Amino acid sequence: MRDGAVRTATGALQEPHAGAPPSLDPRWPLRQGTEVSTHTDLGLPGALPERDRLALRRWLLASIIAVFFAVAVGGITRLTESGLSITEWKPVSGALPPSNDAAWAAELEKFRQIPQASATHAGITMAQFKWIYWWEWFHRNVARTVGLVFAIPYLVFLAQRRIPRGLRVRLAALPFLTAGQGALGWYMVQSGLVERISVSAYRLTAHLGLALGILAVAVWTYSELRARTDDERRETVGTSSGWRAALLSASVLLGITVLSGGFVAGLRGGKVFNEFPLMGGQVVPPGYGTLTPWWTNAFENPAAAQFHHRMLAITVTCFVLVLAWRAREAALPHAVRRAVFAFGAVITTQLVLGITTLLLAVPVPLGVLHQFTGVLALTAALIATQRAIATAAVQHRAGRESVQLQTADGRKYSTQ
């Protein structure tokens, strides 16, 4: 059978007309490995082979789940004060834990040399040390696993030419950024080994920010590769520039809010002013601007960091709820409307969870759940924004979408 030929329901062999371009009709699927350079929606039928689309989405979904899990484990490690229990960085040999009593004793002795051991963990026993050590060891091995989840499938898909040309550089960033995340994690740990009893809030937030960046690339591409339904392709209404700008603004504002939470965590800001809505009986908390220069308060003053996080969280939640309310009657594609509703639901849950966590002085389970839900809210924001951009003014470009295809014999086609 020649490439591109298919059999009908009766078993008869049908072949495309000689010289005809590859069809976007799913009955004439592209062959695996076909080069696709696209300026249109990758979710349209025929934009790339269906097997490749499914394989890439499964890989990205597994990667997204892995990042979520790593963020959750990182939260547990931080909240249990376990992050400094391993005082060395051994990217390969460190994957194995101490193998005998002598090795455990050596690790405990190394830990006792850092300031946190005599402060936060004063009088720590071997049993207590093993508890925090195992959390940090598990966290580091989860990070190693995330790197492999990103790197190995990428290299396999690249070798098989199953990644669209326009996505190769973007997806190549994932394993490289994950490797950088490991190095940044050690840079963060180093800040708590000499003069401090905790890691630098700046480095902790940078570590969180890079994790969010990795997640954003994976989530955006995963959403971009989602197959569009027949109803979606028939819709004549698009997402206006106003809605696109609003959702993009909400996503950026939410990202800033989550990063501000990194400073709250690094400064232990959730342990002060465990009340709501006021702080110390005031709107602006006592001690808000005590540091000089003034701008350092946002990054080094626990009271100011928590105040800013509160205000940002309330602002972005109200903004998204207004968008969700207006989306009920707005002229929006159904997929965008559903995504906006989901965004509103998740961010409302996050705000309620954040207030509860604060009032209870950040118990470990709630603190981890709050961090996890924050990442989930950012995921919902990215999906809503990507869908809005993908459906921009569709009524003005209906029938004018084109996909550039190149077959194995080098012939190029532009099809609609």
C-alpha cells in the first residue's frame, strides 16, 4: 500500500489523487514523522499525526503531574524544616541514602555543624534526624525523576521526528530548565548552611518561580495540542482582544501573587498576624515600613510580605470572579467560557484555603494544600488564556487557516 492510502469500510483500497496535498481530513491522516510547521491551531484535525498528538499530550500530562508532585513534596520539606538536613550536593551518588549506622552518624554530624541544627533542631536525636533527612532525600529524588520524565521522552520523540518543528525549541527548554532547577535548589540550600538558620527568601522564591515557569511551558503546550471538537471548529464566535487582555492580565497578576507567597514562606510570614481581615487591629499592619531602604520591606519584612500577599490574593480573586460573572452572557467560545468558570472556582477555593491556613497558623497539611492549590489556580489561568488566544477573532479568519506540510520526499504543501 502506498503512503497515504487507506481502506474503506468494505476493504477497498483508496489512494489520494496524484500530486494532491496531504489532507486535513482525519480520514487521510498524516504519516508518523511528517514534518509539520504550523501557523494555526495545533488542535485542528490533520495539523499533526493523531498518534503524535496523543503521545505528546500524554508525555506533557505526566510531566505536569510530576511537577505538581514535586511542588507538594517541596512544600512538605519546607514546612517540616527538612530542607537543610542534607548538607552536600551529589547529583548522582546522592540518589542513594546512607547504608549503615556509621554513614547515618556521619550525616548527622555534618548537619550539627550548621546554625539551624542548634536553633530550630536543638537537641535533635538520630530518629528525629532520619525523619527530616528522608523528606529532603525524597524531595531531591522526586526532582531527579522530574528531570528524567522531561528529558527521556523528549529525546525519543525528537529522534522519531514526532515533535512539530515549531515546538522543538520550546519543549527542549523543559529538560534544560529542570536541570537548572536542580542547580538553583542547591544554591538555595547553600544560603542556609553558614550564617542563617533558614534559606534565603530571595532564592526560595526564585526556586519557586523557575518551577512555575517549567509548569507554564508544559501546561500551555498541553492545552495547545488539545484536539478541537466538531462543535468547536464550527463555532463562528471568537475571543475578543479585550477578553484576551483581561485573561492574560489575570494570569500575570496571579503569577505575581504566587511568587509573593514565596517571600511569605521564606520569611515565615504565615506565623505572624494570624487573623483576618485586619492585621494587628489595623488595615496596614504595625511595623509595615520599618526597614530601609523602603523597597526591602516587600522582600525582607514578614509583616509587609504577608500584607502584600493578602492584597494581591484578594485583588486577583475579585478580578477573576468579575470575569467569570461577565462570561455568563459574553460572546465567547464555549471552551473559553468553561475555562473561565473553572479558573474562578479554583481561585475562590484558593483564597478560602489561604485564609483558613493563616488563621490556623499554617499547619503542615493545610500549608501544603494551599501551595498545591495555588499551582492549580495558575494552571487554570494558563489554560483559559491559551484557549482565548487560540480562538482569537475566529470569525475573521474562518476558511483562511493554513498548515504548511512537508512529506518524506521533500514536497511542501500549504493546505486549508
